[in-house]
Amino acid sequence: MVDLRRLRALRELADRGTIAAAADALHLTASAVSQQIAALEREVGQLLIEPDGRRVRLTPAARVLLSHADAVFAQLELLRADLDAHAAGEVGEVRVGAFATAISGLVVPATVRLRERAPGVSVLITDAEAPEAFLGLARRELDVAVSMESPSAPQADDPRFTRVALMADVLDAALPVDHPLAGAERVPLADLAAEPWVAPPVGWSCEGVVLAGCQAAGFTPRVLHRSPDWNAVLAMVEAGLGVTLVPRLAQAQPPPGVVVRPLTGDPPCRHLFAACRRGAEAAPSIAALLDALAEAAAASADASASRWTATATTTSATPASSRADGTWASTTRPTTVAVAGSSDTSSA
């Protein structure tokens, strides 16, 4: 009989690479984790780890054991889900981790939907980016994570998690109102190659999407300014400090001095998904939230498509020139500025 706590310790050791890191993830001492691994070795009658410099290396026997461990953990989640299903009605608490624009654009609308149909389900929301959101799932600190495809997110075939595709969040060009391309109905991304750029911080998932889109258009953006806050990014664009690509989930209220335009061709997008521990998707409260997230994503995508169809507007902007300091100069500003995606116009 294999002790599940010891099996989980081996799983964490495999994920973290060191006894100390596994102990931290399990909220145990390193000595306690070493004792659990030693006890597991006695249980299975085989050596499971061996020294590898300052780290430890899993033996082939450990790999065999772990190949079954994820299935065991998934079955435990199903067991918990079946027990939950016997509870009267959909009741429970669901802890959700998501990045900021997913919280405002998807998680909050999903929570409102869920509150209407399952008032017994309480949703607790935490701002969490990958990979922290998935560490929270693995440690059972979160029940659902909303994230985007990126190198820091687990692969779709990761046996620990079940994933639900939500939406493709398209990125559009955000320009100062007096930019030469502000009057264009659509902007070729390659035409922004020589511009100064504002972008998310280095290493952030969305920064990777922006870089990949620009590189597919044949250039690497010259980033002068960075911020993790889209409001700050758009404020810098409004001030003429650069251009950017902004996801549609972050376009709720563009500043009046910013023009947002769709790109020509196949635009870059963030592929958003929800994830939970494999097997937990059968729990009524988690299943209800996953359904609500899918509905909120579909509604957001439909609203975005309708908005862009309805706002095929043109503006008459006086040609401007780019200064060396990254700002734009023009003799006059457009009389009427239409921000694509908004029914409002601003006099400038």
C-alpha cells in the first residue's frame, strides 16, 4: 500500500528538483520530505532518488511510480467531485486565480452569471499570473486558473490539469490621435516597425504575444517604456511616447487621446483558457464556474466582433511626423476623433 502523502512528496520533488523546494511547496521541513521519500522507498522496495550535485535525480523506478501517480491524483479529484455531487444543490467555494484583464473581462462577468443561477457557490478571486497560478492549482491553493498560452503555462497534455479553451483575445494597434495612421480603417503592423513602442514588462506572457506578432510582421519593436498596467500603457500612448498593441479585453475605456485600430491580415492574439486539477472538473461548483467562464468568453468575443463591425469609421488626420524623442508633431489635430470600439467621439 502506497501512502498518498509520500507519493505527493515525490511528485513535488519531481516538479521542483530539490528537497528544499519540494518542502517549501508542501509547507514541510526538508527533513520531513526526506523522511517521506525514504519511507516511500521502503514501501515500494526500490531506490527512488540519487544524488546529482546539489540536486537529486529520479531513478527509473521513480519515473514508473510517477507515471501512475497523476492518474491516482486525478481519481482522487473525481472521488471528491462525486461526493460533492451528492450534496444538496450546487454549493461550495471556488478559488480562482487569473491575470488582471481576464478578471475584469471574464471572471467577474462569469461570477455574476454564477451568482444568479447558483447562489450557493461562493467565488474567491485572486490576481495571479502564470506560472504562479498553476503552482496554486498544484498546491490546492486555487481551484481554477484563467491564463493564456505561453511558455510559462503547462502544456495542453499535462496530466495534472484539465483545460477548457475560452477565447482568442485579439490585439489591436493603439496610436496617439495625431499619429499618421490614426485615420486608417486598419493598420498594417509592419508600418509601425520604425516607431517607439510601449509594452508589458520583459518576460510577461502578453509581452511574448506582442513580440511574436511584430516578429511575424518582420521586425522587433524598439521598446522604450514598459508597464504591467494597461491603463498606464495607454496613458503613455496618449502622451505620444510610443505605440502599442492592446488586447481587446483591455480596451474597456481607452483614453480620449488614443485611437485603437484593428490590424490588417491575421492579427496576433492571446489564446485564453481555464484550467483545474484533472478530475476536479466534475465537481458541481467548479463545473458551474467553468461553464460560466465559457459563456462570458463567448459573450465577450461576440460583443467585440459586433463593436468592430459597427465602428468601421474613418477620421481625417493631418499628416504628422515622428520626432527623435518618440513623440509626434502635427500642425493640427483631427477635428473629430473616433475611437474604434466606442460609440463616443471627442473634440480635439
